[in-house]
Amino acid sequence: MSILWERGLVPWLNASATPYSGAQAYFYDAGTLTPHCDPERFPVVANSGGMFPPVFPAEQIHYHLRIEDAGVSTIWVVDNISVPTTVVPDPPSGAPTRNIWC
């Protein structure tokens, strides 16, 4: 499974509140410059409003992200981003279980 990259849902804006049209997002394996996504979608390019198309990193991984503007200047870099899981872990063996409904 995978989880939607939530930073792609909001426009990336510069200090003047102008969208980073054509910004590029590079997803790498954590600690490397090895592309993490499909080569056909590398880099992921933002639209004229500075919003990226849906990106779904795999669950339970760590990745490195670099965002550049259309002029190839780095906007943001962060490494070792953790992708959460949507899978509920099994309880430890022999642990009592009970269902809680909200």
C-alpha cells in the first residue's frame, strides 16, 4: 500500500506568495541520491499553481526529498522522511484483545 504525500496538496509559494510554477520534486531513497520513484515520473513537476500531482510513497519507508524551482534553485531539502503505515499491527502473542468501537 501507499499513502498520499500531503505536501503536494497545497501550493508551494515563494516569499511574495507567487506559486512555484514548474517546481520539481525529487524523491530519493533515504541517505542517497538513488531515485525512489518511477523513472517516468522523476522528477515530479508542479503545475502553474505550484501544486504537485498526487504522489504515493510506499508505506514504512524513509526517503529523501529535494524541491527545486523551475530555475533549478533548491527550495527545500529534507532527508529521512518517515512514511507511516495504514496497517494495524497484530497484538503480541497471548495478549488479551478486545474491540473498541467509536
